[in-house]
Amino acid sequence: MTLLGTALRPAATRVMLLGSGELGKEVAH
């Protein structure tokens, strides 16, 4: 279970960063 969580953490972080980036673009517009 720990191995799975470690494997998913970078992907989850990337999704969060991309999501916040998209929100930032919408707010900037």
C-alpha cells in the first residue's frame, strides 16, 4: 500500500499543479 501511495504522489502533485495553473489562467483572464 505504501509503494502504491508513493507511486501516485508525484502524479497527484502534478495534477494539483496543473489544476491550479488552469485556475490561475482563468482568473488572469
